[in-house]
Amino acid sequence: MQHLLAGHNIGGDGEAVMAVRMMARQQWGVATVTASQWLDCISQWCRANGVDADKETQCRTVAQRVSRYESRFRADNLIPPDGFVTSLLAYDYGRATNMARWGYVAEYCDQPTAERWIAAVSTAARERFVSWHDFSASYILGRVIRFDGDGYMSYYKRVLDGHRVLTSQSDSPWLHMQF
């Protein structure tokens, strides 16, 4: 559980790459960082932190994949036309919630323990994300980065369909429960 709450399932490279873009936005005082600017920032960040060439290539590859997915997300109205995803951590948080539930059902832990883990996930998610939409975009990006390659196929379609239901159905908890 600690592993998932720390964002280690999706991989540190992905979250580090996302953080580099956020730092550039904040330092430059801009809303958007282009893909080429982001790649330059990653190279600078890698050099400043003693990251070897192979790891830098991996980081740049993750950023390129994220950029391609975000383009698809914009086309599918998952994020606004000028929007971007800030983190990949929602995927790990979703997995942590499932692990707590499965642990309880399989009798690896009692109900209060499972509830404490779920509360910890909820706290971490609310500290990182501002809305159900924000959380959902992060979850979807984390999931497809982890499993879907660049195909936008089965994993993406399933979670996109779920997102659409949860953001559009009048009885959806996402429309009635505060994030």
C-alpha cells in the first residue's frame, strides 16, 4: 500500500517528467509548455540531477507518449482544448483503493484497517487533485501509460467510457459528491 500511495506502481520516471513540466510552467509564469520546451526542460533536469543518458531517453519517451495521449484526450473532450494532465498518481491511488478492498474481502485485513487505507488514499488524492475530472484524467493517463502502449485501444476505451458515464449521468456520484 505504501508503494502505491508513493506512486511507485506507475514508475517514478513518469511522475518526475510530469513534475518537470509543472516546474517550467511555474518558473516561466505560463499556462502551457510546448512539447519541445518540455523535452528541453527534461534534458536540463536530467543533466542537473546526474541522470544518465539511458534514463534521460526513457524520461523523454514518457513525455512524448504523454503529449500524444493528451492530444487524444483533447480530441475526445477528456481535457479542455488547452488542458493538460498534471500527474499520473491517480492510477496508483485507484489501485491502492482496490488493494484495500480486496485485502478486506480476502481476509488479509479487518474492515477498520481497509477503511484507514482508503481514507489515506482519499486524503492523498484530495491533496493532489482539484476535481473528479482532474482525478479521472490522471487515472486514465496513468492506466494507458502503464498498459496500453500508444494504441489507444482497449484500456483507453474502457476508462474513457467510464469517465463519460461518471461525468454525464444525472445520478452519477461525481456530479453530487464534492471531491
